[in-house]
Amino acid sequence: MRRSEIPEVNAQLQQYVAENVLPRYDSYDKAHSRRHIQSVIDQSMEIFRKLSAGQMDGGRRYELNPDMVYAIAAYHDIGVCEGREYHHLSSGRMLEEDVRLRQWFTEEQMHVMREAVEDHRSSNKSWPRSIYGRIVSEADKVIDFDTVFSRAILYARAHYSEMTDEGIFRKSYGHLLDKYGDGGYMHLQFSDSPNAVRLAELREKLRDPELMRREYSLFEVHPLEPFMPENARVLLLGSFPPPHERWSMEFFYPNFQNDMWRIMGLLFYGDKEHFVVPGQKCFDYDRVVDFCRRKGIALYDAAYMVKRLRGNASDNFLKIIEPTDIRSLLSRMPLCRTVVSTGGKSAEQIASILNVPVPPVGGSVHFTLPAESRCVLEEYSSPGSPEHLSEPKAARTVRFYRMPSSSRAYPLPLEKKAAAYSTALISL
């Protein structure tokens, strides 16, 4: 579902930000993505309401401009495209240089907002120069165990690829201790903010190395690269691969009990066993890959990183930590006009990422990829994120289909599943 407007904030300002500012974050790294920016906006407005009502900062009541709070949160990371180290300074400058904002703000307000954006970083040693800087600095703090641990793991994997798994754990854990641990450099702007409780809970976990090691073992990064043939016209997205011991080949839908390749065999060749190796309980890797290349079928999953709460393949026990950047995947497949979810969890995740309604099983909705070329900075590797500046691309409409799960746990005969998939794959 699309997000509703914030009642305290000027509707025209929100529309301008939604159409011209937030889309720029879609190609930024995950720590500075649209998802993060929206979280900072939400938390900034929550703090604004509490401060306005005298419910924080020791009961002091503040007279605040909600439009300023909103704009500061929306722009606070916009300068990441010029480099991460000084992005707070670049972001402040870019906010002040946006002439469109002057229809809602005075020059004095613009200057205060620029200072607030410049002051938002946790590593800043000086105190923010205004209450607006304190608000965005507090809202920018992500104090959620799974989020901060997973980001530390991804950063360590990307920047220290030569390290062993044990080394990655120690590097990730050490970073969290330095930032969030007792005596860490991150400090709260308001001692009575909701973050105070979260920080206390996080610090308690950080004091237990064995608990941290157990938690580390539950995180999984997608083991495969996106499969994207040059002629890709359809993108199939599941949720996440099963544990590796269940694989019968090194490719997507590798579990021999999953019926995806039987569906494809029945649909395209009239034989559900077309992709099965005769006499063996495995699929024919070469035949599957060749088929996908010829038909222009791209494959990946809706999640890049998960926390597997139980050691099985069930979507019910998968917590999606980092979603796949689907828009960026599509930007690398200019011929693709169709996205297909192959299960309920993937459908919900795709709809959330694309900001569209979840279609019914067998149904579809459409969305538009805008014509634009964006500045990109990679903080860590992630399939689905472009590695360099792209050439401008024309806008295109893509249709998103929700198909029945290919898992045998989904109660639908194979023939009916194949008939459903035919509606999305008829062009092939």
C-alpha cells in the first residue's frame, strides 16, 4: 500500500519530496536507501509530536515547524552520491541549493535546515546547533539488533573479503561494541527518547559474546548472483533459497521437492519430467540454464539477506533483513517488462519494495520505472545495485504478477499451477 500523507506537513511539500527527492535514494546503498530515509522521516515526526506536547526532553514544550522537521529528514543523506565521508556536508549544501524549497521556507529557515543536516551524524563530536539538528540526529539512530548487526556483517564482508568467517564475526562484533557498547561513541540527543530503552537492550546483548556468536550464525546472505540473460524479458522472484543441504543443483529452485522446473517442463514441453535427470533425484543444471537463456527468463529472490529462525526451507520462519533492490535489477534488464513472484512471502515483499498493492493469486498490478540516471555509491556489495553511473533510460511500465507458490506445500495441482504461470509467461 502507498504511504498516507503526514497531516502536520504541507501536502505540496510532501508531493515534491515524494516525486523529486525520495526516488534519488533508490540507487544509494542500503544504509542510505529510501527505506532508511522513510524511517528517519517517521521517527522525526514522532519526536516532533512528543516535543511539541512536552512529552520528551524533561517535559519541555517546543514550538517547532513540522515542515522543517520533515524536509530535514528527507534531505539528510541526499549527498551520499558525492561520497560517504562528508555526505552530511554535501547534503546540507544540496538542501540549501534546492530553489524549489524556497516556496515553503524563508532564507533563515533554509539556513537552519542546512545546519541541522550537517549536524546529524552520530560520529560528530560537537552538539547540534539547533533543536532541529538534535531531532534528525536522534531519528537517524538505528537501534535495532538485527538491523545494526546485519549491516555490520555486510560491511565487513564487502570491505574485508579475504577474512575468514570468524574474522568477519569479530570485525562486525567489534564495530558494534565501538559504536553502541558501554562507552561507545554514539550518544543520544534525548535521554528520555524511545531510543534509550532500545540502546539499553542492545548493550545487554553486546555484553554476551556467546549470544552474539549464536545470533551471527542465523544470518544468511544470498548464495547466488542474479541470473540475468541479455535478452531477459521476465524476472522470477522467489523469497530465498533453502538450506544448501537441500539443493540438487547449484541454481535457483534447487530443492528436488520444489515443482518450479516441473511447472516449466509441463508449460513449455508438455512434460513435467523434462528438466529431471533420468533415474536421479535432481534437475539437469545445463538444460535448465540453457532454457532460461533462450527464453529470456531472469531469476533472483526478493531477499538479499535473511535471518533463518529455524533450519528449514519454510518461508514462515524466514525474517527478511535486507530486501533485494528490485528497481536496480530491472535497470540492468532494459527488455524486461514482467516481474513474477513465485510465492506469498515474495509477493508481499516485492509489493512493499515497489510500493504497490499485493495482487491476488493469479492477478497483477503495474508500476512505472522512471526515466533517470542517478549518482550511486556502494557501501557494500549487494546484487541488484548498479556498480557505476548508468546512461539515462526511458521510462517503462512493468507488470507485476503474483503466481501460486511452486512449493508442494501450496495446495494446488501441478497442472493448475502451470496454467496460472502461463498468464505471466505467455509472451515467451
